[in-house]
Amino acid sequence: MKRIAIATALGVVAGVVCVGLGVLRFGVEVTAVGFGWVVLNRTLIGFAIGISALRLPWALHGSLIGLLVGSVFSYCIAMVGGNAVPAIAALVMSVLFGLAIEFFTSIVLKQPQRAAGYHAA
């Protein structure tokens, strides 16, 4: 339960950081809906990392979850914007943020994945 909460909270932080980087570094104009969509996507990546029972090394696990969850986000960007460059950039950033969320959850905050069915007393 603690891992889920930590990974989800880190997803929220990742979403805010992602929007901030887009605005400050790349001059992206972000609407309220766009802000919400980005934060929701990164939060979902964090939640998926927290609940996942995939038995993979932490780096592969975070990258894979980022890729899977981020692919929906990137697909929507491609369909709405009609331009592949922002969609590909969003997918790459999803993988990197998934990796970062997993790193901070598993390594820095010491909340590694547990074996399926494990219940702490």
C-alpha cells in the first residue's frame, strides 16, 4: 500500500515537472485541460508502477510501464495535433518519467516490489 501511494505521489510531481519543463524550457503553451491531461498521465504511470506485479528489474519495469501508459497519451497527441514530433517526444518523456518514478520509489525511497501475495504483518 505504501509503494502505491509513494509511486502515485511521485507521478503527480512528475506531471507538474513535465509541464514546467515544457513551458519554461521549450516554450510550450499549456491550457488548463492540457495541464490536467499531462498530470493525469504521469500520475497514472506512477499508480501503474505502484500496483504492477511484473517481476522485472526496476529500470526495465519503470521504462516499460512508462511506455505502455504513455503510448495512449502519445497516440492522443498524434490524433489531435496531426504531428508526429510532439507525439514521439511525449512517448520518450513518458519512458523517462516512468524510469524516474521507479528509481525514486524503489531505490531512493526503498519501496521495492513485493512478491505477489505478500502481506506484511
